[in-house]
Amino acid sequence: MGASPSSMSKLPEDLGLLGRDKRALSKLISLLERDPDLVADVLSKLWVREPRAHVVGVTGAAGVGKSTLIAVLAKTLSDRGYRVGIIAIDPSSPFSGGAVLGDRIRMKSLASANVFLRSMSTGAEESLPCKALLAIEVLEGVGYNYIIIETPGAGQYSVNIMKAVDTVMVTLMPGAGDEIQAIKAGLMEIGDIYVINKADKPEAEMTYNQVLFAVKDVERSGWKTEVVKVSALYRKGVGDLVNVLLKRDEFIRSSGLQVSKRKERRKLELELLLDLRLKKLIKELLASDSELTNLYERVVLGGLDTVTASKEIISKLTEVLKHYKPLK
Ligand SMILES: Nc1nc2c(ncn2[C@@H]2O[C@H](COP(=O)(O)OP(=O)(O)OP(=O)(O)O)[C@@H](O)[C@H]2O)c(=O)[nH]1
Ligand SMILES: [Mg+2]
């Protein structure tokens, strides 16, 4: 059931209400995913100046337990009165497949809590990071305190999103030389908090010690890297993790890191939006101007080299742009 622009009128006018109504929020994000222009009005209303939410990126290899961990973390934070928004970015498998966020019971307990859950499974779509960042804006704007983004460890967009969050939580699991894998995947440089999940397994102690040793004395922007052992499945050590997160919360506020991260995030968001718009615009212009189509054809037919053609296209585009009226 796709949301249509007309359903926009059914979104609550009152932003406080929108924040409490998960279905309306979901609809808003669907529209945003389809085309941010459809919700430009609402976005401008809920735009916040000073950062309010703590944006946490959870990354790590497939199957380490990110979703399970996020579910228990969100539940615990919500029990303590915080509102938690989750965006699970999982381009390879659909959210409803059951693998993500585990069993139904867990999902149910989240549904009744102050937790909003959203997946973005739009394949390797180029606009995904941009839409994820805009969804963060929405969740922050309607009053969510924590916004947790799950991304698979690999992929450039995953790396980009992790650069833009306030806190990077790298999830690892014991055994199979995971620490070595993490080093290879570049995960040992990016974490503010390392979570050794599946601590119910005996090998966890060794992995914990290895990671502790690897990040000993590591500081990022004045924050000393923390390592926490948990078992998300058996809900052990989650309290410790929450305490570290609250400590981090205090740190990003008092150090000004939250403000600078927010700047980075909005800069990236704007760049991504411009990128997408420009590409769309260029396509439209190419299709609408016969001279440009001609240049294109000459390259395709082999007569004109791509470097000269791209230069000519850009200079022609600047001319066309002066008289251009965007399509609605
Ligand atoms: N023993 C044990 N198993 C766990 C723990 N946490 C998660 N698992 C299991 O690990 C498997 C993967 O968990 P997920 O939460 O889906 O892992 P993920 O990192 O989100 O996986 P992807 O999203 O596919 O990358 C599931 O079978 C979980 O039940 C834990 O603390 N201990
Ligand atoms: Mg997952």
C-alpha cells in the first residue's frame, strides 16, 4: 500500500501529535522516501536548530547480533523514559523477512514501547543515505531522544553514514578471529563504543580482552574508547551498555561534539540532496534539448571523445539553465 501525495493531508498538523502517532510518522517517512519534495512543508516545520537527539550508528558484520542488540537497547532506554527511533538499513534483505530484529515477541514488546522502528530496504539505491539522513531529521524533529541506525558493516554508504552519526557503536562477536576481521574491515578505527555481543559464549572473554587491548589508550575527539560485553539474546550486560551510552550522551553535549557532528551530518545531507537533484536536472535537460541530445549521440556513435563532450555539455547546460523552468 503506497502512500500518495494526497495522504499528506491526513498527517497531523500538530507536530507533537505526529511524534506520538507511529502510523502517521511511518507515512511521512514513506512520502519522504518517495520524494522529499512531497514533505518539504512538514520538514521545514519540524526542522530543529539545536541538536536534541543522540544519533547512534550500529555497525558490524552480518549476524553479529546488531538487530537483537538494538532491540534490547531500545527497550531498556524506553523503559527509562526515553523515546527511541530505529532506522534499520538493510539493502540486501527485506525487513519483514524475520531475520531483522528477531522474533515476533521482541517486535511486540517494541511496538508497545516508546520505540519507532523503520527499515529502509531499497536495494542499493543511490538515494538511500540521503533518505536515511532526512529520516533522522524527522525523528529528531518530532522529539525522539535516541535515533539508532543499523547498517551492515560493508559498503561506502555505510561508511558515510557512520561518519555522520554522533556515536559509532561497533558490534563484534567472539570467535572466528573476529578481531582480525574487524581490523581488516577498518572497524577498529571508527568505534566510540565496542560491543562484544554473544557474551554467553565462552570465547567471548578472549575476544573482549583482545579488543580491549587493541583500543587501549585510543581516544577519538577526547572520548576514550569503551568496550562492553553483552549478551543481547539473554539480556546480560545491557545495563552496562546503557550506562556507557548515557555517559557518551553527556560527553557529546558538554564537549560540543554533538553540535559539530550535526554540522557534518547536515553538510553531507545537503550535498547528497544537491547531488541527486543535479543528476535529475541534467537528465531532464539532456532529454529536453536537441543540441545536448546531439552531443550525447555523437559520443555514443564514437565520433566525439567523452572529455570534450562533457565539457561542452556543461557549458551548454549553464546556458540552458538560465532559461530553465523546472518540471513539476
Ligand atoms: N548466542 C547468542 N546469539 C545471539 C546473541 N545476539 C544475537 N544472537 C543471534 O545471532 C543471530 C543474528 O542476530 P541478528 O540480530 O539478526 O544479527 P545482525 O547483526 O542484525 O544480522 P544482519 O542484520 O543480518 O547483519 C540470530 O540468530 C540471533 O538470535 C547473543 O547475545 N548470544
Ligand atoms: Mg540486522
